[in-house]
Amino acid sequence: MSNLVDFNQIESKMEKSVISQFFNDRSIFVTGSTGLMGKVLVWKLLYSCPGIKKIFVLIRSKRGKSALLRYQEIIKAPLFDSIRKTNKSLLSKLQVVCGDVGLEGLGISEEMKEKLISDVSIVFHGAATLNLDASLNEAINLNTTGTLRMLEFCSNMKKLEAFVHFSTAFCHVDLDTLNEEVHKSAFDAHNIMRLPSWLDENSIKMVTPHLINPHPNTYTFSKRLAEDVVSDFYPQLPVVIARPSIVTPALKEPLPGWVDNLNGPTGILAAGGKGVLRSILCNSEYTAEAVPVDFAINAVIVIAWKTAITKQKTTAVPVYNLTQHNLNPITWETVMTKGREETMKNPFELMLWYPTGSLTSNRFLHTYKVICYHWIPAYLIDGILFLLGQKRFMIRVQQKISDGLRVLQYFTLRNWDFTNDRLLALRESLCDVDREEFNMDFEKMDMDAYFRDCILGARQYCLKEDPASIPKARKTLKVLYVLDLVVIYLKYALVAWLLYKMYEVVSAVV
């Protein structure tokens, strides 16, 4: 009975929401629904727009799992608990579309194509490879050509009112100030998409570093080209570009601290909390441009609504930078300090050492620390495991950490100036109910509570560690603290002994 009351309260509130009412009886098409942002987007549409007619989710088969099986695993995840408890029937509004943006025609059956073309009015295109180390072929095929395939497909939709393309705030890394506009690439996107037709894979691999320069990876390069493709369809199609910065765990929705991966800052905090990450190459005074995933999703839903109701077209494709720049800025030093504080209060299980990581912008010092505190212990631990006949894992873990730091340090050693005037104007245009329901109030974030939830979220949702194990982990932390002190003092004693021996040798010679 209580669940019914809760749902009635939600319905009553949504009746006052202009945006929720807009989505009533409309069908939505979502790509990238298996990713962090995609999952939260589907949840939010169901939860805050219960009158929605249908949400079609494009899912591909992967690693032996069918699209339907992957979908079933997603809706069983904790983030959908609130919907199962309030109104489970909402899940019946989801319909799986077997397909892949990496295939011609999206790999969708003819019957499903006809249904999408006749029913869908709002498209959220978030499908992409987020692998920063992806080959140029893969990145272009999924991120750039995949976007072109989607746009060509959606050009046939009879009711299309908004096509929201998920880009990245870092797609124009050569610019110091990143405005809310598209800056054309020096390359023609269509020529780059045709590369595989006249160059073999090895040749493309050889020219990749020169081709993508000054981009640090194929991801930002391919996303920049995708923006060019999107802009070419404007104003013939109601397209709009949303550029989130680094996406971090949820502030409140669907669950405080909810996250499904250890990419970016979340992975850094988790690795530091486990004691396997002791040094990060970073300018601690630079701003960590991050946005909670629920803020980013709230923004793209509002952007879709705004695009659909706007009749007067601008001269260029509308772009929204989904960043909190200058609203509630936080430095990398603060990220690490607050993350460490919360890790000490809510430590992880199976810590390999006491968490004492640090930031430095000195490459020599960073390399020294990585060798001494990352690689040497990793080889020692794996060596001991080898002698004991156990499975080795530390070298593999450190390699993953090293790869992750290598791609992340491009962003931790640079500062950008983002403009977000269009986003802020959009926020200010909302009625009180919608401003609360589709919250983007960066200024009101409680950072201490947020970092606590981020640590607890990474602990529970990614590492599958039971919250009930925290008291035991705190005892382990105390033991590791003592061991760390012992090692530190032994190190100082060894240095003192070596200096004394050197003094004896010098004295004897003199």
C-alpha cells in the first residue's frame, strides 16, 4: 500500500511538471543505454516522466551475451530498485532494439525500423566507445561514422522533434576557451571516415599520432569529427549537442554515489584507497572539471524538451557545455584530500597498504615514486605468490593503473576555461517544479557528503563490498598504519646507517 501512495505522490508532482507533461505519450529512442549515462537516462525518463509511451533502447550483443540478456541484467541492477518498488509496470515501457551503431543500417530489422520511424519523436544518441586507447578505426567507426548512421536513419522519422547528441567537453583540446559552439576540424570528417577504404590497418596505426594531433587520444578526435557531422544536418534536423565534462557518480539519483565503473576520478580514489596507487602526475591547483551523472542526465532531458518546443532556429547548431565551471569549482588537490578523508572513514576491504598517495607535477619525482611504490612492490608480491603456487595479479593491476594514469594525466596537467551560459540560461528558464525535479544546481552541492557517497558507491556498486564490512576494514586500516610507520622508520634508519658508513669511509681515507 505504501508503494502505491509513493507512486501517487510522484504522479501528482509530475502533473505540475512542464517537462514531464511534454514527454507524455511520446516514444523515445536511446543509444548507449548500457553505459553509465545511458542507464541513468533510462531510469530518469521512467521515474520522472511516467506518462512516456515507449522507450526503445538500442543494444548490441557483446561477449557472448545477447542484447535481451544484457537488457535483463541492466534492469535488475540496484538503480532500478526505486521503480520496481513504486510502479514495476513502468519497466514494460522499455523495448529492446537489437542493433549496433557500428553496422551499416544499424543492424536493425526492417520491422523494427518501420516502428521506430513511425513512432519516435525524441532521440538521445549516447552510443560510443569511451576507450581512450581505442584504435583510430574503432573510434571513427563507432563515434563518428556511427553518429552519421544514426542521423541518416533518424532523417526518415516522421515525428522527430529533437536529436540530442552526446559529445564531450574536451573535444576541442587545442583551444584555451571552450565556447558553446562547434569549431570545425582541420580535416573533412567524411575523408577520415573513408580512410579504411584506401589504407590498411597498419598504415592507419602508423599515421594515427600525426593525424589526431593535438588530441591526446582517438576518443576526443573522433568526437570532434562527430560534431562536424551533426552540424551538417542542422537545421534540416532538430539536432543539438550536449557536452558533459568528466562524468562522476550520482549526487542523489538514482542512488547517492551510484556508479557502474571505476573510470576517471572514481578509479583514482578507489586505487588510492586500496593502497595500490601512491603517486599521480597532476597540477594540484588546476580545476577538476567534473559533473555528477544525474546533473548531466537532467540537463540532456531538459535540452531535448527545449529543442522540441523551440520553433525559431539559430544560425548554427545549438551546443550546451554541461560543466560546473566557476559555479562550484574544485581543485584536484581538494578531490584527493576529500577522497582520502572519506576513505579513512570508510576504508575498502583487502587493502594492500596504508592509503598515502600524493599529487605531484614533477615528472622525475613521480617516476621515482611509481618505480619504488608501484612496480617494485608489485613484482615482490607476484614473486611471493609465484613461489607459493598462487595466482599472480599485482603486475596486471599496476599495468591497468599505469594505463589509466597515462590517459588521464593529459587532463590533470591542463586547465581549460569553459563557458556554460546557454546551460545556465536554460536552467533559469525552468519553473520551480522542473528546476527541483531536473536539478542542475551545482552551487548547492555538499562536497563532503558527495565524496562520502562516492567512496561508498564505488565500494558497494563497483567493488561489491558489503557496507557491513566497514568496521572490520577500519581495524585493518589501523594495523596497516602501524606497519606503514614501521617501514618509514626502517627506511630512515637505513638511510642514516648508510650515511654513517659513508662518513666512516671518508674519515678513514682522510
